[in-house]
Amino acid sequence: MPELHPYDVIRRPVITEKTNGMMEELNQYVFEVDPNANKIQIKDAVELVFDVPGQVVNVRTMIMPAKRARRGRKHYFRTRQWKKAIVTLTEGTKLQLFNV
């Protein structure tokens, strides 16, 4: 398993209507992460990057499959496969990135 730097583990937050509801009601945050990262590395990266030591309760990961999309009549392309992580924080803890 390659050792990843904590700042390379989290690629971007996933912000949709559904994830906004998860943030407000369930205190869960969704990120696109490096495909080689495991749950322990994701937990450590969130605690370091967002300065919430010991506040991560649970990390769930899933591989989002590649999908076929169409541009025009005959041209097809595939979106890439990516890894998603849902991070649950303790009650009352918020990430500063989302509270701007």
C-alpha cells in the first residue's frame, strides 16, 4: 500500500442538494478521495486538514462506477471511476469549509 500524504488523500468535497441535507441533519460530509486511500488515511486526513482532532466518528467508502455519456448523435465517452467517502463527525462539530 503506497503511503499517501494527508493533503493528497482528499481531492474535493462533493456538494449537491443531497449532501447539503446530510451536512445539516446528519453531520456527514462527502468527499472525493484518492482511490488508493483507506478509511484510516481518510480519517487522519480530515482531522488534519480541517483541524478537528478526534472528532471523526465514522468513515464509509464506496467506488462510484464509470458511466457512459453521449455528446451529439454518435459520439460516446465514459466518465471515470472514482472513490467517494462519507465522513461522520461528532455532534456539534462543523467543518469550516462549508460554513462560509
